[in-house]
Amino acid sequence: MIYSTYPVAFTQTNSPSAATAYLSALLITHYNYQVEKIKLKLKTTLVLIIYQKSLNVGLTGRSFMSGNALNLMTSDVDRVANFCTSFHMFWSLPLQIIVTLYMLYTQVGISFLAGAAFVVSMIPINRYLANRINNLSEKMMEAKDRRISLLREILRGILYIKMHSWTELFQKKIQNIRREEMRQLRGRKFIDAWCVFFWATTPVLVSVMTFVTWSITGKNPASLSAAQVFTTISLFNLLIMPLNAFPWVLNAIVEAKVSLARMEYLMKMEDFAPDSYYAETAGDSDVVLRFTSAEFAHQSYDEEDIYNFKLGPITLTLKKGEFLGVFGEVGSGKSSFFSAILGGMNRVGGNLEFSHWNRPVAFVSQRVWLQKTTIRDNVIFGQLFDTAVYNAVLEACVLDEDIKGFPDGDLTDVGEEGSRLSGGQRMRVSLARAAYCALINPNEAVLVLLDDPFLSLDVHVANRIYNSCICGLLANSTRILATHHTRLLYNCTAILNLHAGQCIGYGPPEEILPKARDIRARGGSLTVTPESEDKILPVLTLEAGQENHRRGSLSLDVLWFYVRSIGLALFICTVAAVALMQVSRTSVDAWLAYYVSTSRSRTSTNMYNAPSWMNTFFIGYVSLAIVSSILTLIRAFLFAYAGLRGAVKVHDSLILRVLYAPITFFEQTPLGQVLNRLSSDVHTVDESLPFIANILFAQSFSLAGTILVACYGLPWILLLLLPLSMSYASVQRYYRWTSRELKRLFSVTLSPLYSHLSESFAGTTIIRAFSASPKFVHQLHIRLNTNNQCQLSSVAASQWLGLRLQLIGVALTAGVAFLSVIEHYRVDPTTGETRGVNPALVGLVLSYVLSLTSTLSGVVTAYAETEREMVSVERIAEYLESSELSPELSSDTLPNLVVDSTGDSVGPANSVPFGWPHLGWVNFNNVVLSYKNTGPVALNDVSFDLPAGQRLGVVGRTGAGKSSLVQALFRLRPLKSGVIRIDGLDLSMVPSRVVRERLACIPQEAFVFVGSMRDNLDPRHEHTDHNLWSALTTCSMNVTVQQNGGLDGFRIEEHGANLSMGQRQLVCLARAILRKARVLCMDEATSGVDMETEKMVQRTLASNALRGTTVIYIAHRVQTVVESCDLVAVMSKGKIVQFGVPSELSSVEGPFKDLLNGNY
């Protein structure tokens, strides 16, 4: 038989080939599993190293860490870990290419050089594309860092952003950064599309060049046997994977290099070096601190050699057991003094001796930082648990009574950043943490630093804590107390008076404090009487924000959501392009099979005309190759564009949903969980999902083409396909379910990891002070291990699948070879002649089936990976579908926007009169407000009338409903019943955006954001420089701003770290002055300022800048209400129990008089 050589030879070698394929499957599976284990170990190690570095980095590196740490520990670590795979592929893929090219030489001789030359010519192109991808990746990562940093800042200050009606403003800020990020991603995707085009068409073009060269060199095309042709095609197909993969490997290596460079930049930053920062302690062993003409400065935002605040020179000595008091006006340097002690400033002169630098420092900061864990864990803070000490601390910090009212006692979760506690409760937990640390380590003589711990406390609780804790339990500890209440400093052994960063007085209280002897004689009690602390806030009854995950198959709604994000027409065109591309590729191979078969037939019948037939073949072959290349290019760009369009739509919808979500959403949802959606899940939709979906569609249509060709060439193959398909379906179904659930578990365990990282970066100062870094590293290790268990299980499942699919492929290949032999010797029953199947068709089928193993594995793996990546879309869709649209919006105008029931929207304001409100008359009529539909009411039938231009002081205990008045007025929560009117207009009829734009608020916790002073005062850039400076002058902040670079040069750092708490409040006051609102709410806005500054604030309220403004003043000091307010409302348990003129209420028996006397 003429054509028996190839099938018989193939069958003779089939058994050892099958054994080799089986061994290869085992080795590849175990190799992949081991590599993934190494990757997980490397990722864990890198995350821990970066995390430890972030806790120890010096002052110069802290600004870099604040915006880049999260990306370094996620995206960059992933890229470096992927180098483990890329490294082996980097040397093995070229080896595969070389071996394949040599085998091509054995088949077609030197004709393969044409194809090899084309492959070599692709190397500089790949290098150029890799460099372009590298540059774009760097710029994209920079934009992503800025976006994540801004998102974290927005989420922390979302309450104040909503109150100032800045939601749309910050949305635009995010979108501007996102546009820059997408611009870089778009460039990368389109370069990737060109890469896909080159890599996918290379085998086709190489085969064209090889066969054309065979003919051009004068060889008879008819001399090509089916064995040669289809062995050559199979070898060309074997080139597809290494040629396709190698540029990606180069890209991965380049990206790993970029990420390693970012890590190297961090690692080269100097750690905080106590040995060089603190001078060596000499002399008296009882000395804890000694400042000798010491000077310190904060490093400026932009330049390393310019300092924007200077502290000192300071000369003082603090010995064991002594009590140092620090006071001064706002911005005098009290908080900077503590920062200098803890190494948070640059020492630019003199010496600082600190004998306890290697021991824990019990630090209570103005800005309270708590972990999202139980009250007990926050107090213990990783120390040994001592029941007696613990109970004594709770009692001394007046927490024992509060804990009794909590649903789970001291095991109650405090929420994200203590959000489930009142301001006073948060401060007392922070103070208890410091006291417990000092008492549980008596042998270490812990230094206690107290930065104005009485800000959020009433006089009764403050006096109890001062007497029972600071001067009681901590009497033997070395203490430094900074406070505006100079009357609390009578018991100090020494006093430090600061002004504009300079020491203007140091000595005993009698010399430094005005009327110190009189204060000591009166016992030093406070005379101001703000509201008393009460029990648990209603919000405390909310459940902790635990992240749930769905089970079972992904809903078709999730797929439909993503398709709609891409666009149905674009999706159909993209799928059609993939299908047409596969048809064109199969046509190229089929044309070659037809040519081989026909040329043999014509040769045997003497009908062969070489030139004309060769021309026909070349024209058809080259034409089909060109069509295939064009369709490949179209498919590559369509996929790139579709992925980009889906990424933009999904991200924009998610941002709208989060920013316009109800405030209860942020109270119940941990920050890390939201950041996980906005970073990890968005990254998946941006890059991972389009990439794997592209592979899925390409592999699926390739599989369909292979099966169709196989069934056409060998119809009996259906006997093999039916049982193998059942095995295939069973295996992939089991794997898909497992893989999907593991992906969900992975995502769920990732959120606590993000939360831990976020809260660690926010509390770095506290962690360092308490020497708690080992504890936090250990906690991170536990969370990493939990997440790694899910990831490793997913890897093991993937390799389990891969092994079984490869074995199915081995069985199918052996079966096809066997059927080929049977078909080859098939006898015609009528003539008795052997009528074998066309050898060309057999060769075509075998060339396709040889790649079937990898195709089968690729389809299932890609399908499972796509389903896993779609979990991110599912999680995003959960956010988008979790609440209804606002009444102001319709699904026709903003189909993807979901907002809260309070009307937090961007709706029109057509129903609002022009210039409203004109007067500022405020009326509450039977208002009832509840934090939960079934919970207790925060406002219970509240009614009052506040005439325009009047100032109303609101006093009462915490939990009495004072802040709830502000939330109701600003429409942060929906009313259960009642009406609130301003100038007679029902606020429920006004879009919340308009309400918040027309009102002004100065919150208790002042909100500033990273940016210039101009941006913070006037985010919309609506005011002239003259107006800005006028507002700053009114608030006595003009000198500070002038000395630090002016409106544009003064850069506010994250959390306002380079401003004191009082200065941040003054910035908010200047912001309110610029707004010129007719109604101003001040929610304990002077709690962080000294008496002189508070008097300045009162003068500002009475000045022309705010003349005629209606003010609702939630007072920190009741005496202020008497002096500056026209009316007063006393609240208790959500009701107004007294309302009237302060002078009249103070003269009659009742709650207000009791407050003045300190008895309420």
C-alpha cells in the first residue's frame, strides 16, 4: 500500500509514546504543585518583610508607605511570586523551540530556515513590546497607588464627605485618577493585542514560509508525503505554546523587575535608629528623659531639607515617678512634643536622652486608634492577662458601668476604628490600654504619655479618671500629661509651657501656672461642665460586619451583569471574531490536506501540472493565511476593547454605589472589606478576568474545531468521544464546584487580611510606642496562613484536574492511532479490496488530536479560572444590588447607580426656591429617628423652633441624642416620622445633596485630607485668594499657613498628621466661614482647643463673617452655652427635657442648672 507507512509507523511507536505522555503528565503536575508551594512561601515571606519594614521604617519612608504599602503587599508581591514560574519557563521555552526547529529540519530540510528566520525576527519586536509594557505598567501602578490611597482616605472620612456634600467632588477625583490608570492599562492592553496577533499568526506564517521555500528551492511539492506535511504541521502547532508564552514570560519577568525595584526602594530606606536618634544616657540612673537644647522638625512634604514646623530648643529633665504637665495654645507643639519623644520627628539640634527607648511606652494619642476586636483585646493589647489588674483598670477608667450595658460585656466588638463606641468610650478604652500596659509591666517602669485624654469626656468622668487613674493607679509611673485644662496640672512636679513650638516656661506649677497656689488650694477640680457620659449608643447594637459568601453555581445574573457592562453588541462581535478566527485557522490546515491528497492523486494519474497547481495552492494557502491573520488581529483588539469597557463600567458603578451608600453601610462594613472590593476585585475585573476569558474562548473554539475535524476525518472516533466525554464532564463538574467555593473562601479570608493591614498602617505610632510590632506581625502571619490554606487547596485542586485531563488526552490520542490503523486496512465488502481512509485526512486528524490533551486541559482550567475570577464580579454585583434606587433617580438615567434611602443622590433641585434658605429658620416638628428599624429611637418626638440668626446650645449626656439632631438635619438617616423644616421648606422634599450644600457643619473629629491648604479650604476652587486669607485670618491660622508655604505650598499630610487637633478644627471653621451658609452646626467643635482658642471661636461666631447665621451648637463646655447662646436645649434619652433662654433656665431648678452645678 502506498500510504501505509505513516499510520503503521505511528502505531508501532504508540505504546511507548503513551507511556511517555503518562509520565510527562505526572511530572508536570507535581512540578506545578511544587512551584505553587514555593510561590506561596515567597509571597508570605515578602508580605511579612514589607510589613515589618513598614512598622520600623524611619521618618523619610512613612509618607511613601502610607500610599504604597497596600499595593506593595498585594500586586507587587504577586508579580514577584509569579517569577517562580516565569524563571523556569524562561530557559525551558527556548529549549523547546530549538528542539522543535531541529525536528522540523529532519522533515523539510533547510526549508525550515525561512520559518526559523521569521521566529528570530520576532525577538527584537518582543523586546520592544516588553519595554513598552514595562513603562506602562510602572505608570499604571503609580496611578493605582494614588487611587487606593485616596479611596482609603475617603472611606475613613465618608461621614464628613457626605455632610459637606463633597460626594460628587471626591467621585470626580477618583475618576480622574482612574482615567489616568485606564489610559496606561489601555496602552498595555492594545500592545498585548499586537502581541497576541504576532504570537497567534507566527505558526501559520512560519508554515507558509516553509512550504513556499520548499517549492521555491525547486523541490517537487508532490514529493511531500502526508507524514511529512502533517508532522510538520504538528511541529508548528507545538511552536504555538512556547511562542505564545515566551513574550508573556518576558513581560512577567519585566513586571517582577519593576515590583522588585519598588520593594528595593523601600528596603533601602533607613529604619528608625534609636541609637542615633537618642543620645546615650549618662549620669543619674533615675533619669527617664533629658532634653538638652533639643530641637526637632517635621519633614516637609516635598523637599527633604525644608522643615515646616520646628519644636525647641527644649531643656528639661524627667526622673522616674515624676509627673510633667504640658500646656499651650492650639498649634503650640504639644502633640509634636510627644512625637519627638517617640521618634516621630527629625532631631535637628541638641540632644535627647531616653533611657526607656527599648521598652513599651504607654501612649494615649489625641486621635484615638483602636483595633477591630473586642474591648478586652484592645485593653490587653497583647500583654499577659491579669484579672485583678484588668478589673482595676476598667474601674479607674470608668468603663465598668458601660461594659455592663454592652450586649457581650467586654467581649463586645468595638467595630472598625471603634465606630461602635461613642467618642468618650473610645478615649477611655485607649486610656485603659495605656494604664494596663503600665501596671502589667511594673519592673520596666513604663513611661506614660497622655495627649489631652479629656477631650471627649465630661467633667464628672474626667475628674474620676484623673483622680483614680492618672493620680491613682498610675501614681508611681513616670507621666507626661498635655491638656488645655491647666487646672488639672496642679499635681505635676513640673510644667512645660509651649508657644509656637518654643519653650517659654519650665518649672514647678507655682512658677508657671497663673494663680497656681489658688488652684492647689481649691483642689484643682474643673469648673466647666459638659455633658456626662452615659451608656451604650444605639449603634452598638448592630452586629459586627462579617463578610458572607454565596454557595453553589454562579448565577446567570452575574454573567449577564458583566455582559451588559461590556455591551451586548460588542460581546457578540467579540465571540463571533473568535469563531471566525478558528474557522480560518482550520481552513488553512484543511487546504493543505486537500493539496497533499490532490497532488498525490494527480501525480498517480499523470494529470499533475506542477507550475499551475503550485500557483493555485500558493494563492489559496497564502490568502487563507492572510485572512486568518486579519481575523486574529480583529479578535485581539476586540477582546482588549471589551475588557477595558467592562472594567470602566464595573468600576464606575461600584464607586457610585459605595460613595452613595447609606451611612449605616459604612458603620456595619469593615474598611478592609470595602477596600478588598475596590482594589483586589477591581484588579481582577481590570486584568485577570479579561485575560482568562480570552483564553477560555480561544481554547473552546479550538476544541470545537478539533472535534469537528476529527469526526469528519475519522467518524468512528465518536465511539471514543462518548465515554471520554462523560469522564471529562464528571471530572470538570466536580472540579468547578470545588474551585469556585475555594475562590469564595479565598476572597472571604482576604478581607480580614486587608483590614489588618489598613488598621496597622493607621495605628503605626501606637504599635511602635507599645512595642507591639511582634504581636501584629504574628497576627498577620495567622491571617496569611488562613488565606494561604485556601489558595494552596485551590492549587492542589487545579493540579488534580490537570492530571486527569492529561490522562484522558493520552487515552484519546492512543485511541485515534488505533482507529487510524483499523480504518487503513478496512476492506470493501463488495469488491474485497482494501479501501483505507485518506492518509491526508488521517494526518490532519492526528495533528489536531496531538494537541487535544492541552486543549482539553486548557478549556476546563480556563473555564474554572474564569468562574473563579467571576466571583469578583459576583462580589461587586452584591454591592450594586444591595439597596434600592433613591426616589430622585430613575433606572433610565443612571442604571448602575444605587443610593441610599435618605436620598443621598445627585438628583435635580428644581423644586428648591432660588437662594434657599434666605433666613435660616429651623423647625423640628415631632421628629422620631432610629438607627435601626427595630431598635430604640435616638430622637423621640423632638420639637423645637429656632428663629433665624439665633444660636442654640444643645447639652446632655452622651447617647442623649445631640449628634442625632445633626444627622437628622443633614439627612444622613431617614426619619421614622415627623418633619424638619428650614425657612418653612420640608427637607424631605429637597434632595440631600442640596440640603448639605446649603448647610455648614464643623464636626467633633475634624476632617482634612491630603492636599494643599487651598484644596482643603475650598475643594471646588470657588473663592478668591483674598477670601481664603480673610477666613484664615479670622480663625488665626494665617500666620501658620504663611510660614509653611502659603495656600498652595502648605501640604496637609494623611490624617492631618502635620496639624494639631485644634488646628484641624480651625481649618474646618475657616471652611464653614467660606461657605456662608445660613445654618451652621457645631458638633463639639471646640473640644480639641484651649480656652483662648475657644473664646476666639466665639468671637468669630459673633463677627461679621457669621453675622445672621443660625447656629446649632452642641457644646463641649456648658459655661460656653450660658455666655454665647441665645437658647439652650437639654436632651435626655432622645427627648428635649428643657428648652429656653440660658439665663432663665440657670435660675430655676432643673436639668440645666444641675449641669451647671455638675450634678446631672
